[in-house]
Amino acid sequence: CPQDDSGRVCSGHGTCDDGSAGTGHCRCYGGYGGRACDVSCPRAQGQVCNGVGTCTADGSCNCTSAGRGVWHGAACEACGSGWTGPACTTACPHDAQGRVCGSAGVCIPVGSWSAACQCQPGRFGRECAGVCPGVGPFPCTGHGACDPESGACHCLPGWAGSACTECGSGWTGADCTTVCPIGSQNRTCSGSPCVGGACVCQGDSCGQDCSLVAEN
């Protein structure tokens, strides 16, 4: 019968099928494997195979034998790909190609029985399938934040447009940080153009904010 280095039959972790009609093989106790029962199966949370898998003859965990949940890892200590929750029974959102969170986010548990995608910057939607608007490598052109649900840009002060690429009303300059004068009816330059923070009055309007009318 197989012995360990100390001469113990089946390493003391099993019984040997001995005798004239025996096979000479070890029958390992639970949690042990290997020819001489010298391999201890991985443990998690103090339990063999996390209490959800089974220890195989070679001393590894078979996580697919779990009666509930989809488990993964050497000790069945983690949820399998696409699953989450305390018992790994909650399916994560998938896109049309079957990719978890569109391969652009992380699946996180929400409560005990739901899951949601935490999308990477620049992606939005339930499965992170949407791409946020923007010019260049940054969502919202780097001038705002992309709504994780709708994909709409919430522009920083001074910026406007669907991708935050233009100056908002009352702002001007290359970086939209210069405030334009506010004139009559609470309008920028009373409706005249603003260039470099200064009003360019149109028609017979005049004044710093173009709210005055020139006398003829």
C-alpha cells in the first residue's frame, strides 16, 4: 500500500484496500487526495473546497459539482465569470455578444439578488455597451462627466454642447473660462457677440454690456 515519507500507510489520511483480494489503492478521507492521500485539498472559509465543491482523487477541487451557484478558483472561493452575489447565483448583465458588462466594466452585486455593471470611463448603459460622446480620448472631451445610465454629458462650468466642445452662454475664450458681461434681459452682451470677454455691440447698441442705445 502507498505510504508517505514517514512510512504511514495512506499518509494516515485514508485506508488501504489491502489483502489478497485488495487493489492496494488508498481510499482517502474527505479533504485529501493523491496516490498516498498525501495531498490536502484547498480550503476557503475553513472548509474543504469552500464547502461548495468536491475534493477529487488528485487533491484538487471540482467546483462544478456545487449544488447551488457558479463557483471558481483553486478552492472554489470566487464566483465564476458572469456571476456574483453571496452564493454566486446572481447573473451579471451581458451584452448582445454575451460578454459580461460588454468587457468594459466590472460586475458588482446590488443587494442579495441583483447585479449591476460598473462601467469603465467613457462607457455607459446597463451592459456598458454605450460609448460616451467626446472629442479625443476623453469622455465629454475632458470637459464634463458622462452619465453612467443615459450617456449624456454633464459639462463643467463654462462648457456646453452634447460633447462639451463649445463655450456655454456667457462664457468665452480658448478654455471657456472668461465670463462675458451680462446685459439687458439677462442676456450675454444684451444679445450681441462676445469676443475675448468683451462685447462687440451690434447696430446702435453700446456700452460695456451693449445695453445702451447710442443717440443719433
